[in-house]
Amino acid sequence: MPNIYFCQPHAKNQGMLRAVLSVRECERVVSEYPATYVGDQFPALTNGNTAPNDFAVISFRADETTSSWRSGYYRLDSDLTKLNETILALSR
């Protein structure tokens, strides 16, 4: 099952596990918050001397891949508060 991590570079947060979702739930989240594939390594918190804004990361293991998702990490550059609300709404 895909994992979603919240990353907060200003707090030196390397990535806190926020949710474990089904592939279907993950697709619902990404329909509202587009994800960009960033490779097979967890994305770095900083690019050079400046810290990026907060972001989320979705990870897919090799055994979780589908025609839409490949193994690795996807970055979601979105407001974590709104993303959290979307995740909470999935359980309702």
C-alpha cells in the first residue's frame, strides 16, 4: 500500500509518515493534488542554499506498481493542511 509522508524542511523534518493508502485512495488524492515522479530515492529536503516549501511524498514499492504508478517516489507540492483534510475525508 502506498505511503504518504509529510516533509517540512523549515522544521528539519525528514518526512513523517502521514498515511498508508490503497492505490484507489492514492488516486483520489492525486486527482486533487498532482504528483511528480522524482525517482527511486526519497527527495532531498533542500535545493542548494534555500529550503523549499513544505511538501508531501508518496512512495510505491515494486510490488505495488500498476499501469499508472511505477516503483519509487512522487512529490506533491501542495498545502499540507488541505492535503491532510483530503486524507481525513477518505476515511469517512
